[in-house]
Amino acid sequence: MTSHGVYRLGLYEKSMPGELSFEEKLKAAKDTGYDFIEMSIDETEEKINRLNFGDAKILMLQSLSLDTGIRFESICFSAQRKFPLGSLLEGAAEAAVELFKKCVDFAVKMGIRIIQAQGYDCYYGETSSAETRKEFLSNLMLCMEYASAHGVTVGFETMENEFMNTVEKAMYYVDQTKMPYLSVYPDVGNIWNGTDDIYRDLECGRSHICSVHLKETLPGKFREIPYGEGQVDFEKVIQKTRQLGINRYVAEFWYTGEGDYRDTLKKNNRFLKGHLDAAYAGEV
């Protein structure tokens, strides 16, 4: 239990300058009031190569977590944009499954329990179709068999595309696989652009939502919108997620070159915790 009730608020790794060391990122997140960091494994070679860390590097990261009192607790696996599970290009689906398994192995070594998977059947140079959706489901089954065997939870992020921009669409694949380690990890900002009724959509995921991304958006705009300057009603949406029994959140925003990034971390922490504290008022 944290000092602010039963919820926990994590920080997206890319909210901090990329040149910071792992230790500097952990300390910055801790000092500015966050409970954990969500690590980015994006489509850059630098981030994908993290999946190849040896035991010595893993032990170093675990030691840093013990020293700083804060951990990398989940992975945003956006490398899947480059390696989508439904791609029909030659060899692409096999590579996507192999990378997914590597991410599971890395999570196990790191002691990370949640991988946020990207809701894409295809991405670069391909268009979603009945064939890509069929390929996606087939390869998802292979990935989830592996993740389930290793006790790693996978949560679909609701994206900016038509394929999976709502919880309801993500739940179709949760229901199809019928595997207990597959869940939904919604991005409330993206959902705001994907449905006319975000509260009904969140309800579709009842008992299957493992965590929530708290991100601001505007109509048709999905990134780098400052909190409080967009369309998301954080007060009401957090009240709804609280009703659904969700207690784990991640502040998703990006470092965009601002002078003192720590000021931004603190400001956004205060903004989100103000709404979280209101939703959890009276709980101990």
C-alpha cells in the first residue's frame, strides 16, 4: 500500500530524456513521486537490443532497483509496430512471434509481470484485412501459450487505428483466445478518439483490465498534448476505472526537449494524483 491509498502510479520511460542512464531515470521517477517505471521496448535497434541483455546487465538493473527503491515493473512493447503479429509479408509473422517470445523471456529475467502489447494486426506498408486479422489471431495464440507458460500477463493497448482503438475491440481477441494471462491495458486518450461513450467501452473490459494508460488527447491527435489541455475528463474516467477495480496506472507522456524535465514530471504527477486521490478519497 502506498502513502496515497491503494492505487499506484507509474511513469512511462519516454517521459524522460533518452540520454539519461537507467540509474538516473529510476532516481528521477522516484524523486518526482512515481511508484514505478514502464520500460519502453520500441522499434529502434537500441531498445530492441535490450532483449539481449545478459545476466550481468540484468543483475545490475535489479541492483539499481533495490538501491533506488523503485523498479521497472512493466514493458510498453511498441516494437510490435515494426513486427506486427498479423503481417502477411514473407517471414514477418515468424519474426514477430520470435520477438514476442524474447520479450517474455526478458520480462521473466527482469521480474516484470506485465507486457503492454500493441493492438496492431499490421502496420507499415500493409492494410488490415480478413487475412491479416486471421494471421494475427493465429500468432497471438502462439504468443499467449508462451506467455502463459511463463506467468507473464499481456495487456492489449487500445491504439489509434480502427483495428483496436477501443476496449470492446480488444476484448474480442481476449474472448477468442480464452487465456487467463491475456487482458486489456487501455489508453484512455486513444479511447476518447475511438468511441462516443468511453464509460460504456471501459465497462466492456470489466474483470479483464490489468492497468490503464493515463494520456491526454485531442480530436484526431494522439500524442504530446499537455494534461488539462485536451479532451479527456480525467476526473470522471478515473472514477469509472476505480469502479472497475483498477488500481494500477501509468502516466503516458513524452519528453519533448523542455529545459527542466523534472518540473514536468512533478507537474504531471500532481495533476494525475489530484484526480486519483479524489477517486480514492476515504480509502486506506
